[in-house]
Amino acid sequence: MSLCILKNDAKLTIIGTVMRKQTIYFLLLPETMLSDLAGPADAFLFANRHQTEVEFKLEFISALPEIRCSIGLSLTLKCAA
């Protein structure tokens, strides 16, 4: 059995191996602290860059189309189709 590894945009893809996909949902509430959002989100993105078993897809959801975080920054979410 041969294994072909392609390097593309600093990410390795192993041909013939199926990568599991996992969606991670972040529920954004009013007054969300950016550090509570950015830290965990970055950890999953870091995992995507440094392993090939699971691909994490991040989804940011809210009951409102726009929320203000704790520092006053407005975050606008795209509507799901």
C-alpha cells in the first residue's frame, strides 16, 4: 500500500485517508467577553493546523443578528440560509 502526502498551504492532506469533520457551535450572547470567544476558537483552529484526524468547523450562532460584546464592540452574524 502506498501513501501519498500533498502539502498545500501549510496543511498536509493524506490521500486515501478520510478526515472526520466536527462542527463546533459558539453561542454568542450579549455582553460576551471576547477572550471567552477567541481563546477556545483559536484552540480549535490550532488543532486544525497541527493534526489531520479531525477537521473542526467553527460556527458562531446567536438569537440576535447583532450583539454587543462586553467592551462595546458590535458583532454581526450572517443569517443561516
